[in-house]
Amino acid sequence: MAPSCGTGNHPSSLIPRLFIRRLGSIKAGESLSQECDDSNFQVLDFPGGKVNFSSELRFLSESPLERISCYRVLDDYGQIISASNFQQVRKEIALKMYSDMVTLQTMDTIFYEAQRQGRISFYVTTIGEEAINIASAAALSIDDIVIPQYREPGVLLWRGFTLQEFANHNFGNKYDSGKGRQMPVHYGCNKLNYFTVSSTIATQIPHAVGVAFALKMDKKNACAITYFGDGGTSEGDFHAALNFAAVMEVPVIFFCRNNGWAISTPTTEQFRSDGAVIRGQAYGIRSIRVDGNDALAVYNAVHAAREMAISECRPILVEALTYRAGHHSTSDDSTKYRPLDEIEHWRTARDPVSRYRKWIEGNGWWNDEVELNLRSNVRKELLQAIQAAEKTEKPALAELFTDVYDQVPSNLREQEKLLRETIKEHPGDYPPDVPV
Amino acid sequence: MAGALQAATAALLSSTPLKTYGSYRLRLGSAPRSLAGRKGSFLVVRSDAGFGSGSNARTRPGKLIPNAVATKPDASSSSTSSKPGHELLLFEALREGLDEEMARDPRVCVMGEDVGHYGGSYKVTKGLADKYGDLRVLDTPIAENSFTGMGIGAAMTGLRPVVEGMNMGFLLLAFNQISNNCGMLHYTSGGQFTIPIVIRGPGGVGRQLGAEHSQRLESYFQSIPGLQMVACSTPYNAKGLMKAAIRSENSSCALRALYLLFGGGGDGAPGEHVTILTYSRMRYHVMQAAKTLVNKGYDPEVIDIRSLKPFDLYTIGNSIKKHTPRLQSAIIKEFWDYLDAPIKCLSSQDVPTPYAGTLEDCTVVQPAEIVKAVEDLCK
């Protein structure tokens, strides 16, 4: 594995790299000398370094002649594109990837139905982005820290979060690792290095820079990875986080799921740049655009990004083009703002799961019978998990007041006391299934 | 809870006591022990003392006894710490506290604008970058919400960052991260992630810094659950609060006054007529007013509350004068039976702080205003 960031034992050994860059920019007082390398080109020193002069009044175009091309390994029929530059995936990994993609798809269908039936209050699907979720997770190590937005439960699934754990969280019962305090799909798991989802858009991006900073300080052989959508790239936090990461040279992967829609806002109304990838260079960040519905392409891109991030201690931007085939959430009906046939097209002809399936079948690693068994087993396990989660007690009342601070302060203790007394005196006004 | 923070402050200070700068040149070595030893404050139940009961105002001749309030009488007379104190200005005290904590725990780091080789806009981090390196004393680009967010992520991964805002007003930009993540993620993650971050900076009215740099934002931050907030007012409590905040497992917001008068000395003696609660810069105005009041025959008791969230209601006790409406309602709620007069709250006018020095002075509560308010209350 590549060596971790930094050399030497003392943080001050990192000073030279930062220091030199800083010195480079503090030349202001000195030379404003003009050197003539060539009678047509003059070079001048300004803060920030030397630049060539030009006598041509020329503006950079607002858009490049061609859009940045998209890295792909599998074609639409699941065949390896012959010229493709990629790393072969081991069979066990390849099969686990497919199995987890199917599990994620099934999980989404069933939890969505559960919400429609009123059994859970809210849900967010990942339909169309299964390859992004699973393949990127597969390319990371368990020590890499994940700072998600909210459409990446597949990463948690890959790392070992069980269906029962997903269900416990969505039902907000006492086994939920979040202790029932958040809405469904706001998963978080410390031991799997997956930060708890926070609803606010793009706030996780600077968090990831902080995580990477900590990893760099501790010289860990690991990186941070954060996910966000096309909409998230409009937030100020996106801009500043990328800038910081570049200046501070920290090992973080910025993964943009450009799925075409931010609730009802299409990308044409979100930005005028060529997607998110083009912005990387503006911050001094190495970037790549990848076909997000191609599991092998995503796997390869993240694998390479991780190597660079850790060995060179730098941020990398990965933009995965994809399509949000489901609604934004259970509170949304996307047929209101986009055509039904467009949605159908992406769900069927462009489905990442069936495309990848064709590839593993082509390798002789998969067949219809195995497929049927897998889907039916996952479905059964999920339904059982849901039933169990639904029956489980909710978190105890005391958990309303814990974890606000490290220890429960006196004002909260008083509030708890008052609440308990009120419940005792008016039990009919409170839900019966909250253990007091 | 606030008691815990105060006690921690006290314990941390007892090893390196400071003097406050000014005409009293007091040794406050006794203060830590008294704070640490305090259980219930003897201020609390004073129903017999007759606060502000008009013509029965008892006079007590003049001298302010400069000990920390809320001391047990025996503790205040105990000898000071055996180690000699040294004089420091407030920013030096903050730096000393920060330096000690950084030396003690390699996870402590600082991030903010100009904190590194420049040494900080108010020199709180001067020399620290040379000592601990560029990475631990990190210069950030100008994006408050984002470097606060960065601090949160680092804290969740095990570091103990101190985020310095150049001015507390700039932290309005960071409000999203502070209120939605800082105060919240420990709770919403089910206790899986802690965020031991300290967000500090100068705030309030300074000396003609203009409206945008003179914001008083305490109330905004007070409404964030999960956040602790303290305000220092002397070099002594500044150092202690800095250390305590860094060691706390909770997210802390540490305010300091932009502009302090010197000569504040210690807190006032226990008084019988009226309790004046204050914090940060107002402490000095109150102390001046208290001197005037004593000369006029009143017996005021001054408490520098230091902890703004949660309030240290234990120390505060009964009838009070205070600055923010929040504390007033908490006090009314807790101590209604003990109040002999309505609480009076003095705070600056509800206007953007003007630039002209004369106008600015009028927006800040001046000692004369405090004296008048006490006189009105005690009529």
C-alpha cells in the first residue's frame, strides 16, 4: 500500500512544503523586473508566480470547445470496451458488488413501499445510483472515513451494516444507533467509519476536509471521502472546502453524484459550468469525470483516486454522471416536473444493475437461478427485519435528554423530571409505546 | 454543569495563578479554591435581607472587598496559592492557556484566519506556529462557515480544534455549521460522535470598529442546544475558561470582549441591597458603578457570571440585574419567590453600533446608567 502522508515524525517536517509555497507568494516587495526571454513574450513576477505576457486581447471562453469526456469501462450491454484502461476486479469482490447492488435495489423498493403503507414516516431511495454507491465503497478500505450526504446507504451496506440495522434506524426503535433521534435514512455508524447523515446540504464537504486534515496529522494510511449531488455544488461550503483542501494538501476524495436533478431543479438551472468536474482545476484539484452507471468505471476511478490522495496527500474530485431514477424522496413526485418516459428510460435501458449483471453473466459467474434466489432471499430477510423492527420498543424517555452534552446538566434533568411527572398525571395524552 | 465548568476553570488556574492588570494588583489565588469549594452559594436564600426594600437601606461603609463573590467567608481569607503569580494582558492569558493545552495534548490544534505566522489578528496565537508547526496552527482561507465545518469534521475524527473567528460577528457566517452540526451531531448520532470543538473570538462593542464589527450575538448562540458558552472578562478567568473549554467534551463558544478597561480588580464583596450580574466588558462598567454606589451608601453585590450557556443559576441566586432577557426569564422562573423588586435589565440600545466615538459611547451601558438603575430599584 502506498505510504501515508507526510514525512518524518514531527508535524514541523511538513512545514517545508507549505512554507515554500508561502514564500513564493511573498515576493511582492522585490522584483518588478521585466525579463525579455523573447521579443514577443515578456515574463513578469507578480504575487503568485511568473506569468507570460500577451499583447492579444483575448478572453477565455465561458465553456470549453468540448465537454470533458467521461471515463467508461463497460458499454451499455455490459461488454468491456476494448480500449479501456482498467484494473481487473477479483471474482469475490465483483460478485459481492453485484449482490450488494441487488440488495440495495430491493431495500429501496421495500422501504419505499413501507413508507407508502404508513409503516415508516419517510424514505429516500438510491435508484439509479447503485453502481456509484457500491462500486465506490468497494474501492475503499474500511479505514477510509465516509462523510455522506444522504443518498449513499450502499456504502454502509458494503461495509457490513445489516438489513436489521437499517430497519431499526428507519423505525427509530431502541436498537437504532442514532437512538431514534433522527428522521429515517439519517444513518450513522462510528465503527464502520461512516459519519451520521446531517440533513443540511453540503455542510459535510468541509467536514470531510477536517477529517482529511486529522488523518494527515495522524499520518494514517487512509483518506476521507465525501459525497454530494449536483445541487450541493452550488453551496458556498462546496467552494470553500475544495479550496481549503487544495491549499492544505489533504487526502480527501470529493465525489459528486451528478444525477441531473436537485429535487425539481435540473442541472441547466443549477450551474452553467460543464458540470462539476471542470471546477476542479479552478481550485487546483486533479479531477475526473466518470460514467456513474458503470460499476467497473466507478470502481477504477475511486481506486486510483484513493491511491493518489493518500500517496500524494492531495484532494481529488470525481464527478460521476448518472440519473436520479427515483423521486427525490417520499415527499416528492418527480413526474410533476419531468416526463414519465424519461424516468422509465433510465430505469430500464440505462439501469446500472442490469448492465453490470450482463458483465458478470458474461464471465460465467452468474445466472438466472442464482439471481432469483438472491432477490427472493433478500426480500424475505428484509420483510422479517421490518417486522422485527416494527415490533421493537422505542428508545426510553431518558434518551431524549442524553447526549446533548457529555453529561446531563441540571436544567435538562429538571426538564426530564417535569416531563415524567406530567406523563404520570396525564398518561392518556402521551404515546403508549414510549418506555418511560 | 456550569458549576463543573467553573470548577474546572478554577482547578486549572490554581497551578498558575495570574494577577489582573490594574490598580488593584490583586493576587486572586484565593479565587480558584473558593470556586471549587463552593457548593450552594450563600447568596441564594436571602429572603430576610430585604433587597431593595426602600427606606430600610442599610449603609455599609465604603470599601469594596476585592474577592471573588460567592465565596464562603472562610475560603476568602485563606492564603493564596504558594506559586507566585505573574501579570498578563488578556490576550497573553489566552495564549498562555492555549499554549499549555497544546503542549499537553497533541490533538489540540488551532485554525482560523491569520492565526499562523501572522500570530493572529489579536495576537492570541503569536509564536505558536513556530512552536507547533503550520499544521497545528493552521491558516485558513476566508470562509468562516467552511473552516468551522472543517473543525467539526476534525473534531469528529478525534482532534480537539480551536477555531478562531476574527470577530464573533463573522461567526454569523458559520451559524449554519454551529447550530445545525456542532450542537447537534453528538445527539443525532446517538452519542457515537463527539465534537469537542472550541469556537472563540472577540465580540461585542470595541472602540469604533463600526456596526458590522460590534455585534452582540450572545443571545443567538444561547438558543442552540448542545452548545456551551462562556465569556471571559479578566486575564485570570480568560486563561481558565480557555483551558476548561478545550478540555470539555462539548462544543464550546468562548467570547471575549474587544475592549476592556483596566483596573477592574476582583469581584465585589457580598452585598445586601442589590445583586448586579454582568459579564465581559460590562464587568468594568459595573465595578465603577459599584464604587460610586458604595460611596453613596448602597451595598451592591457584583457577580461576573462567565458562563452564558448554561447559566450558573446556582451562583446567581435571587434578585438580579442582568443584561440579556434570557437570564432574566430564567431567574424569574427559578427565584420568583425571593425577588423583592422586579428585575431590571440593562443592555445596549437596539441600534447598529455607530462609528462616531461619542455616539458609540452612548449605546453602551455606562456606569452612570447602572448607578441610576440601582438607585431607582432601591427606592
